[in-house]
Amino acid sequence: MSKISFIGAGKVAHSLSKALAGQEYKIDCIVSRSIHSAKALANQFENCRFSTEYSEALFSEIIFISVNDEQIESTAQTVYNLNIDLTGKIFIHLSGAQNSDSIKILKERNASVASLHIMQTFPSKKAVEIKNILTAAEADDKTFPLIFNLAKSIGLKPFRISSEGKIYYHLAGVFASNMLVSEYSNAENMFAQSWEGDIFPAQLLKPIMERTLNNLAEKGTAASLSGPVERGDFKTIENHIIALKDNKLIKLNYISGSLNLLEISFKKGSVDREKYKTIQNYLKTELKKCISEFQT
């Protein structure tokens, strides 16, 4: 049974460690700068050690680096500075944006390095179900089969991604998840200005959002688009921007999003060239005004 340690006891570590435990792996040690965080996670597993010392993680064959992105390189540097031979050990960081180059210094101590990113949102330390979730695996040819099989063994759906493509993969997730929260926040804001009754925003917005997501999955981007930009409805777009005059940030978001939707609509053929140019010129003019407002 392979032993696994975690450096970092954050949100992803809580879900991933639980998925690994009870399979063909033993959760051996949790290391964290906070001894309380390390202990809280370690106590969920039988005979699991906890520590603030990175050296304690090195008794395992597989070490997950589950820290914030800005701490990944410094974590690897700290392990490197221990001056311990790491032959036979695999270090895997869990960042979506960074590739395994962030920890490549550990190769100089004879370790293998890789990155694994689960395309799922982890809002808290409460364990999230990760079975059947697509997972980006990135490593050299020797290490890749090992992390691929590890991911498959706990029910993930791993696929290989290049080191160069990692940042674009992460951007895809940011647009699909984080930016969706931003757009929902904007929608909530607008709803609050339109209604004073006892209807909650989710009652209004959830059905249309779910339908849109289903349409995107079934029909693709162009066929799922509707609304004023897709119709080339200049007057409605203009009225929207006027209504947003006191909401500079939301107005900027609306304009940039509409420019993107306009490109989709033009390629789709729902907006002819004349309407395309008219709306585009108007949106670009308003965008310049909006940017100047932020500069004053």
C-alpha cells in the first residue's frame, strides 16, 4: 500500500485525501504551517501523523503539494533545502494555473514531479464528491502513467495536458466557474433594483441559468445565444447602458461581454454586417468612456 502525504491542509486536500483513503493508499502524514489545520485533517484518518515540518512528509512515496499557487515554488524550495535524496518519490502539486515547472527544482534531488488539477469547485473544507470529474494531468513521459493511474483509481477522469496549455486550461475553468459567479452577482444587483417583493433572486435566475447551461452542453455556443445582441437590437443595448450609468463596474462588464456576444452573433449570421458595425462602434465608444471614468 503506497503511503501518501499532503503538504497543505486546505480545501482541495480535504476532498482529495478522503477520496484516496481506503483505496490502495494510506494517508500517512499531513503537514501544514498551522498545526491545528494539520491535526484537524490528520485526525480523520487512522494512524495519520501531522506536523509543521516538511521533512515529516518525506517518509511517503507520493507527496501532494496542496498550497496556494503563490506558495508552490517556495514550498518546493524548502523541501529542496532539506538536502535529502528524493529518489523514488513523486511530488504532485494541485494548481490549475501552474505546470510542474513550478516544482522542477525537486528533480535535482532525484524526485519525479507532476501536476494534477481537478476541474471542480471546492468552496470549503467540507469534502466534495470528485468521482467522474475530468482532471488535467501533466508530467513527463515517465511520470505521467503513474499519476494517470492514481487519478483513475479514485474515480477521476484524467486526461493529459501539455505544460504550455496549462494556463489556458485554467482560464477555461475561471470563465466557466468564477466569472459565472461574477455575472450572477451582477444579475442579483439588477434584480434588487427592479423588485421589492418576497421573490428571491435565485427563484428568477436559476431556471434561465440552468436552461442556458443545458443548451450550451447540447447545442453549443452559437445556437444557445439569444437576447438583444443576438437580435441586433441596438435600442435595447443603448437603454441598458444608459440604465447602468451609475454602476461603472457592471457597465464595463456589460460592454465587454456584449462585444464578445456580438462576435458570436455575427459569425452565427443573426446580425448582418451593417448592424454589426453600428453596434460595435457604439460599444467601443462607450467602452472608451467607461475606461476614462475609471481613470478620473
